[in-house]
Amino acid sequence: MSKRRVRRTITLLSASALSLGIASSGVLISNANASTSTPGVTAKTITIGASVPISGIASSYAPVSAAANAVFKWINKLDGINGRDIKYIRLDDCYGLAAVDASCTAGASTTPLSVNKVLVAQDHVFATVGSLGTQAEESVMNYLKGNGVPQLFVASGSIAWNNPSKYPDLFGYQTSYVMEGKIFARYLRTNDAGQTVGFIGQNDDFGADGYLGLADGGLKIASANNLTYNAADAITGVTSDITADVSTLQTNKVQVVVLDSVPGFTQGILETAHALGYSPKWIISSVGSDPTLVNTVLEDGATSLDYFPATNSNANPWVPWLRKVLEADPTDFPGFKASSVISGNDIYGAGYAVAFAETLRAEGKDVTRAGFVKTLESTTLSTPAIMPLRYTKGNHQGLTGGAITAVLPNGTSAPQYAQPTKTIFTTTDAGDSPLTVVSKPTVQQIPSWLK
């Protein structure tokens, strides 16, 4: 378990890939009609929920929960789990930016807390599953804990989710930003020794934790080359931070640049560097490297990290399976067909949906919140990830590593695809923990009941 937290000063909001939101209070909703049995569980259904961005500036992440919902619909068509259908309620929290984001349709007073109060007190969810955002989810941790609601598979790489002694029903999902930074440091020390390295990170937990991981991994970056951009720029449209950061690294003759940036800012940084005639080696966080979102040939040749298979490869059985699942859901994925592009968001959401369903199935017919948590802590899950997803009573982080990847060119401005290498690394968030090298990614078998 990691208790280390590093924060940067934030001027307006805090953001990261799968991690943007404003902590705020919300309206109280009566729970007078709550069930006296396990909330959300009936003889025929189990109701879960998520607070996610569906409209607004972060709506590009809406496919994450949509893909999870498609998986649940697929499972329901296969007779559900132990006789129960899964009902997934996704409510729009606009990434916590409703008060300042004119493109949010959920209402200016919407906050992650107000949304979670609807899910808990009105919809009586069994758990929240796959809610997005570091700051957004931190703002509801105590509320959910106080109401006994498990907070499962938080879509963010913060190390805040790994605190089972204080939050026993809180679980992360993806490889943490700290772990990712440590793996990048190992890669750069091995492959780019002697090169001058710079860093551009988002000025919140995303960038701070990623830089902490680089330092933990033994990578030395001069303070003049450790730069940030303001997360609030996503709302205001200001690009001065990016221009100044890229210009500084170019002036300082930095040869390798590590980016902890969301996809839109990754694209902006790459385009700014190109306009300035600056072409370092790019190392891009998995959070901001998804080629289907960055969508520029300027990303060709960049290095990243992935904990899922390449979405354009049919060699991994989960990819063609997910195509069938999405194609079978014209509501959430209208027009999707066998040749359509699968994004990293799609496979991410499908992964935690499978993890939830597997845990629920392993718990058996008698479902309780305490029983689910105990089962989750003792079950090795088979998901689309390239490594097993395991939790224990003392470790609620989730995935613990990934494979170094390269973004390959295809000669057009169409999306590029990250291709995992044959070697993956695993580690922990502890500063002195070593990296373990695994010879090749593990292809998890699709459980027969999912087919």
C-alpha cells in the first residue's frame, strides 16, 4: 500500500487522463425508500452506477463507460450473472467542470458529489463502478464510505485508491502514474543513457505522480527542464503554457521529452514542437497517447506504455470479442461494425466491466457488499489486460505495470496504433521497490460464459 501523495499548485481545476474534477458539495436527497436488504440487489437484478463525463470538454472519455455498459448488456443477453441482470446507471458529472464549462448539458450546479448522492440515495446502487477522475473521486470518497458503498475500479492512475486500511471498499484499476514513471525511467536509463531529458506534466496529481515515478526510477531531470502546463487551459483555450514549455526545452537542447498530458494537450505539444522545428524523442504517458484520440502523424515513432493489447490486433482474442460486443450495442455504439476502430477507451471500459462481472460470478448467488469486497481481494481476474488483475487485503491499486510500446506510422492523419513489445514490467508505488521483468505479456483467456 502506498500513502505517498504529491500535489502541484492548481489555479482553477485538477485534471488528468481519466482524472479531472472539482470537489464540491451537492444537494441532499432523501433515502427514505432505501431497501432494508443489500442496496441495489434484487432476485433478478443488481444495480450499479458511475459518475462520468458524458457531455462537456471531457466527453471524449464517454466511450469508457459506454463500452462497459455494452459488456453488461452482452452479459445480460447471456442470462446475466447467477440469474441476475446487471443494470448500469451512468450519470453525467461533466468531469466536475459544469460550473465553468458552457458545453456541459448536465446543468451548471452538477458536481461529482451531487451525482453520487443521486446514485446512492435515489437509485440505491450496490456500488459505483468505473467512475472517472482523481479529484472528482477524491471528493466523494468519504461520502461513499459513510454510506457503505463500494467505490470500485476508479478510472484514474492516482495512488489515492490504494489505502485499504482507511478505505477498505475503495479500489483502483489502472497502472498508477508513479509506476508508469518508474518504468519510463528504467527504459530511458537503458536506451537513452547520456541524453538530456525534459518533462512536461499537467499541474496536478497526474503530472506530480508521474514525475515522482521518474525520480523514483533514478532518472535525473534538471529543474529548468521540469515544466508544467495549467490544467485550466482546457477550459480557457489558452496555449501560452504549452508554447513556453516547448520553447524552453528546445532552447535547453533537451533530446528526450516525457509527457504526462491528456490527449488534447499531447496533440497541442506535438504540433507546437513541429511548428518550432523541434523534434526530440517523445515518451508519452498511456493516459495521453491513445492514437485514436491524439490523431496526428506527428505522434509517429513516439514511445508509450500500455497495459492492454493493441486494439488493431486480432491476435489477442479479446479484440475480436470486443468488436462483437460493441457491434451488438447500436444504442451506445451506433454504426459500429466489424471494421470500425476500437479505441483504448473502449478496451479500458470493457476491462473493468469484465472484472466486475467475474467477481460477482465468483461471489455466488448470495450477494453482499462485504462478500463482494472479500471475493475481489481473493480472485485472480481474467480481463483484456496483458497481465493478471489481482487485489489483496493490503493492495487495492489494480494493474501494476505494462509494456513499452511504439506508435507506428501509417502514412496518413488517421489514427495510429500503439503496438506492445514482448516484454512487460511490473512494480509498486513504493519509492524503493524494484522493477520485475516479465518475459512476455500474458494473454488472458476469455471465460467460456462470456462468449
